[in-house]
Amino acid sequence: MGHHEACAADGSADTEKRTGVLAPRQATLLWLACAAQFMVVLDVSVVNVALPSIQTALGFDAAGLQWVVGSYALVFAGFLLLGGRLADLYGRRRVFVWGLALFSVSSLAGGLATGPGLLIAMRAVQGLGAAVLAPATLTILTTTFPEGPGRTKALATWTAVSSAGGAAGNLIGGVLTDALSWRWILLINVPIGAVAVLAALRLLPSDHSGMMSGKLDIPGAVLATLGVTALVYGVNQAGTHGWAGPTTLTGLAVSAVALTAFVVMEARHAAPLMPPRLVRLRPIWAGNITMLLAGGCFIPMWYFLSLYMQEVLHYGALTTGVGFLPHTLIGIAAARLAPAAMERTGARGLIVISALVSAIGFLWQSSISTDSGYLDGLLGPAIVMSAGMGLLITPITTTVTSGIHEQDAGAASGLMNTTRQLGGVIGLAALVTLATADGGPGLSYRAVFVATAAVCAGVAVMALALPAPQEGRDESGAMRR
């Protein structure tokens, strides 16, 4: 960044810090990061409603079809730590463009696939592109916006867009599949990605020349990726084969060995993938545990409510997507209100309040039965749950990303994205086991939502370990452990 650009950036940062109003360049970068994050989150769920069409068109068997979703989720979760550190070492602009290009090209190849193998492979490459891209979007925000009202507003917008992407997947997938073809759920990424790449090259500042001098911790990257991927695989297998199944135990054992070796390696490596000094900071370790629990509450919610609407209420895919609109709209509205709420309660206070609100919503949702309809069984709890969810993620994200040096911003972003995804994977597997524990023909939705409410209460308790406002800093503004 040249002297003129640096002065302009400093000036806009000062204005933003005083007023909370975003400068035009900051607002443009915010929407660029949000557009990329929307693509990443959308592709986690957008294929769900298109699976029957994909199975018919490409001749998938039942076992192979699950990997259209699973290959993306597995690679995405496994490479997030590595993707976050890449942005620190090789530059936010460069890595952001790499991730966009990889995601878009694999979307094109997947949309044109003529057989099951190619589609699954391209979904895995999409997951790799997403793992590089997602931490970069958050890193761009935390390095563009200094701590203060502007950053909080930017993170609230990023959170709202992330929530919208996850919730809109079923609706957008249903519309594209019905109106055009299942192929367009992937092909739609190509023009969006191309525009985003051009915008990134034009708008993002050039990376510092010294960034390329950093050496990637290859052994740590291999161990972290293997450990997280094996953990996700093992937990996913638990939903099919049980927690004592051979594939489940193998995945969990490999994960335990790899992650233990990773911790040992990071303590000894000169340039670690995940610096131990970073993880020892209280906002980092406590914030990521809080995010892990929050992911275990909210990501599985979409799965069980989707099943309830389709299996109990007998909704079609498109109607189910429409049924999620209240969750989406209320979640977005609440996320936009989070910065104002944080000014009154502080980040820790808002986490406690919103987690307890969510717990009340999940308890209310546990009262549904086979005789419930949409209005009396889903709409009321949707309002409460979604309000809590929308308010919750922004203060957690703000806490985890505060006080981090710029050279560690990618690592912190990658870790937070990883814990959120792992929370969802582990939570879903555990809740599926709970839902089928009574051996009956249907799922026990009451047990699922009561357990989720209990985890939400755990989020509120865990938040008490987070530093109170100003507690986490010394007089120089540096983060304390």
C-alpha cells in the first residue's frame, strides 16, 4: 500500500472509529467480503433439495449420493485452519483471489459433470476453495476495520449475510432446480465469482512485499488437516454406524493422534500454523469454545426443522424453503441490531442474553408434535430462536477477533470458522443419535430441542469465562492472556 493509500486508509479509519460510519471504500470491501462469504455458506446447503434430480440425471446410488454434500463439508472443515494461515503468509488479496478462482472453476466443472465421480471430486475442490476463501473474507474485515463501532457493524453485516446464505440454500436450490436445472445451483457461482475476482483485483490493496517471505508450516498443515478431516469423518460415520462402529472409532482415533501430534509440532516450530501464544489468549480459547457450542445448537436446527416440515407436515422442497423465511428474515434483522445492543450490554452480556433467549426458543420448539401445524408449531419458536441466534454470533466473532495482531488475523479467522463447523458436525451427529435412541419409527424432536436448549444454556455459562469490556487489555491496549 502506497503512502497516499495508507493516509487515506488511516483517515477513513479515524472517521469510522469516531462516528461508526463506514467510508465508501470500507463499505465496498465489506460487501465484497460478504458476497464471497454468501457463496461459501450457500453451497453447504443449496444442493440438498436438488439431490433427487442429481441422482436421476447422473445415476448415483444411495451410498454415493450423500457424498455430493459430504465431500464439500469434509474438505471445507478440514482445510479451514490452513486456509486462514495462508492469508497471513501470502497476503489477503492474493489468497482471496485464489479462493474465488478455485471455487468458481470447480463450480463450472461440477455443473457440467456427466458422471458421479467428477461431480463428487469437484464438490471436494469447491470445499477446498471455500476453506481458503472463508477465513480470507473475515480477515479482510478485521484488517480493514479497526476495533470500534465500525468493525462491530461490519461483523454484524457479515454475520447476517452468513445466516442468510445458510438459510436461503434450500429456497434458492428449489427455485433453480424447478425453473432451470440442478446444474444451475453450481453454474450460478461462475458469473458471480468472475465479477468478484475482478472487483477484488481492483479494490483490495496490494499485499505487502514481505508477506511471501513467510514459510508455510507444512508438517503442521498436514497434521491439522488430517486431524480435523478425520474428526469430521468419524463423527459423520457415527450417525450411520453408531459411536462404536469401526469406521467411527477409526476416524476418531486418527484424529486424536494427528491433533496431538499437531499440538506438539506447533510448540516446537519456528513459524507455526497456529501460534500457541494465540491460543493461550483468553478471548481466543474461551471465545472459540463458545463458538463451538453455538455451532452445535444452530447448524443442526436447519436439519431437524427441514425434516419435520417434509416428513411430518409433508411440505415439498420449495415450500420447506419458504417455511424458513421467518427464520432467515428475523435472524438478519437481529444481526443488524446486534451492534446497538452491544453498546448497552457489552459483548459478554449480549452473548449471555441472546443464548438464554435462544434456549427459551428451543424449549418452546420442543413442544411440537405430529399434530402441530406451521402457525401453532413453528412460527412462534422461529421468532424467538432466530432473534437469539441473530444477536449471538456478532459478539462472539467480535470477541474472538479483537486484539489480534495483523500477522495473526488469518489464523484467528481460520480457527473460529473451524470451531463453528466442528460444532455443527459434532452437534448434528450427537443429536441424530439422541433422536433415534428410543428405537421408534420417527425422530424424537422433543428430545432434540430440549437438548439443544441445554447446550444454549451452556453457551451462556461459557460466556462468563470471556473477558468483560476492557478487562482483556493492559494500558497499552495489548491483549492479556
